[in-house]
Amino acid sequence: MASSMLHGAQNPVLRTRIAPPKKEALISPKSSVSVSRPVSQPRLIQHKEEAFWFYRFLSIVYDHIINPCHWTDDMRDEALEPADLSDRNLVVVDVGGGTGFTTLGIVKFVDAKNVTILDQSPHQLNKAKEKEPLKECRIMQGDAEDLPFETDYADRYVSAGSIEYWPDPQRGIKEAYRVLKLGGKACLIGPVHPTFWLSRFFADVWMLFPKEEEYIEWFEKAGFTDVKLKRIGPKWYRGVRRHGLIMGCSVTGVKPASGDSPLQLGPKAEDISKPVNPFMFLVRFLVGAIAATYYVLVPIYMWFKDQIIPKGQPI
Ligand SMILES: C[S@@+](CC[C@H](N)C(=O)[O-])C[C@H]1O[C@@H](n2cnc3c(N)ncnc32)[C@H](O)[C@@H]1O
């Protein structure tokens, strides 16, 4: 269905703006968009139970390892800029808010008492609770694919670095649409798919690294209008995207009508309380950990290249 939608004069993606960080440009996708990923596909921690256990341990070092390598303060501020946090009284939900790193960027512009941090990991949320600027935020455990907010609740929906774990990303984006008020804006920050073969291999076994066109398709199918994609990345990559990026783009869309999304989906496929096979869980978890290690090494490798290769030259 997706590919037939994307060919021909009415192609919705071709009408959509994809903006690089500095100067804006219209980019046409080279290939058609894949349909949403089936749950059966073996992306190791694109799975709620596995993501839960991954963060049981990663939460201990998350702020010290993930942020300096993949998600720096300046990237966060650049990624949040299209969210248009223009009023301190806006009601904001930060979905998959984890240790509150992105929320720290949000509360610079919005009163903390109006911000809710939601995450499925109590271990990540415990770290957010310790942060002084987030003391007045509401902190909730919950699932991005089934948000505990009423329809037409928030002015802004923000989610950074969480979509890669959602078994059904389209469902999460449909939920973003539902919980926003009329005219509200969603800002979803997430990975981008690599093109270099080894990076692509590790990305594909590990978790969801969507293509830019996929984000746009998910947003448009959910009912969002004015869908835009802004490219982001660590400064020391000098714009290189071939290894993919864990935080590679900020996608925004506006809710044009009140009420639920026009998109109809079947029942939710996966729940954190669903039992998993312990052997398969261990195998998947270990392979996931190896892929995660690769993606800790890539930014270090790029950092060394940036140090060695003269400025102004491609790396
Ligand atoms: C990479 S962290 C990002 C945390 C934070 N947004 C930041 O910017 O640092 C991803 C977070 O998504 C959460 N997560 C994964 N799947 C989720 C789901 N289905 N519902 C809610 N949170 C989820 C994880 O527990 C984790 O805290």
C-alpha cells in the first residue's frame, strides 16, 4: 500500500520539506518507503520487554555514556527548536523521557509544572526524579503506544530517542496525534538508517533505524499536516550520515482537527507484561549488547577522524 501511495504525481512525501540543520532544502526520497516493520522482524531490542531490561542496566550510566557520544546539549537544543516551545504555559508531554535529558531542554522554555515525563522504565525515571530542574514535572510510567492521557490533552508532544524501541512506531505516532490539542505540535527525534554496510548490519539487527521517508509517511498517515524533518547530528561528524545516527532527525507535524487520528489500527501487538522465552531473550539481549557496543565505538572513531583530518575536508 505504501509504495503505491508514493509513486506518481500525488506522492505526499515529495511535497514534504526535509530540512538540514543550517540551510533549508527540499529533498526527494530516492526509493519508496517500507511499510511499518512487522513485530516478527528480528530487531533485537525493538521490543518492550527487552528494552525494559536494557534500560534496567543502561540507566546506571546513561547520562554519562549516551549523551556525550550521541546526544549532546547543542544537538538537543537544535532538535527542539522546531517544536516551537514559545510559551511557558504550554502543556507538554515528553514520551520515552527516560532520565530527563530532553526534558531539561524543554523546561528552559516551559514551566516544569506543565511538563509530564512518561517512560516505561522506572529505572530511567528514577534518574529524572533526582534532577533539580525537573522536580515540579509530573513523572509517570507508561507505554508510548498506549498513552495514559485523554484525547486533545497537550499543546506539545515531544519524544526523543525512543521510537527505535517501539514494536509498532506507527501506533506511537498515532497516539501522539490523539493526545495533542487542535493546532498542537508533535516533535519526534530519532535515529536515521545507515548506508555503510557494517553499520547497516549492526543497526538492522539491533533496533529500528528508520529512513527519513518512513518518519514522514508515519506522520502523514497519522493525520499530521505541515510535516517537516530537520537533520541533526554530533558536530564532530561534519554532517556524515553513512553510519546512521542514534539521534539523526527531528520530525514535526501539526494536528489539524480535534479528536482521534483518522488512522485505524488493529489491537496492540506487544505488551511489557507479555511473557518472553528466557533463552531467546538472552540470545537477543547479548546480540543487542554487541550492536550497542559497535554504536559506542562509531562516534569515538568519528571523533578521532575529526581530530586528524584538516577542517574543511570531508571525513
Ligand atoms: C534513548 S532513551 C531516551 C531518553 C530521553 N528521551 C533522552 O532524550 O535522553 C529511550 C527511552 O525510551 C524508553 N522507552 C522505550 N520503549 C518505550 C515505550 N514503549 N514506552 C515508553 N517509553 C519507552 C526507554 O525506557 C528509554 O528511557
